[in-house]
Amino acid sequence: MRILLDTHVFIWWDDENPALAGELRETISDPVNEIYVSAASVWEIAIKRRRGKIAFARGIKEAIATNRFLALPVTPDHAEHAGGLPPHHRDPFDRMLIAQATLENMALATQDAMAGPYGIPTIGLGRR
């Protein structure tokens, strides 16, 4: 299965945060799954780290590689699709992840219930 991590899931996984749902831990740990981190998440973490909103001490690219995840670039198709999504979710980073998961036929690993109305496959939604 191809899985795109929501930004908070990537951060929690990297930090070994117990708030991460058990279903997500099992799915991410399963070596049969391909786990992706979007360039949009890298950008979001970098912005929030600079503003002091999150602590992410090491390099984000390093964290992706260390966790054996794959990087997913943002394409013009992703950007156009994200811009055309219904306004269920106002966060532009989350809208990009939803667009990428849709166009790349991936499940979105998230605990953000705002992803639900988009009808994309999710893992961990609403479970803690």
C-alpha cells in the first residue's frame, strides 16, 4: 500500500510520540507499505520551526531518510487540484496533502478529522 503521511503523523512518528494511533504505528512499521512524506510537509515544518511553533531539531530531509520514507514532490497537477478542492479544510498544507493522496492513489495517514469529508482513503482517522 502507498501511504502519504500527514505532517503531524510524520512529526509524531519521528519523535516517537505516544499520541500516534496504534493503527498508524502498525501501518507505518509494515515493510510492505511504501511511506511518503510530501515536500509540502517539509515546507510546513520548516516554516513552523522558524516561527517557534514546533521543535524539530534535526534536518527534515535527514529525518525522512533515517525513517526510510520516500519524498513526494509537489507538482503543478497537485497544486491545481488542491486549489480546486471544496473548502472543507482551510489549511493549505492539508489541502495539498489531500490533493496529492487523491492524484497519486495513496491513503492519507492522519488523525485530522477534517480530511474525512474529502472521501479519500485514510488510516488512523479519528483513532487515538
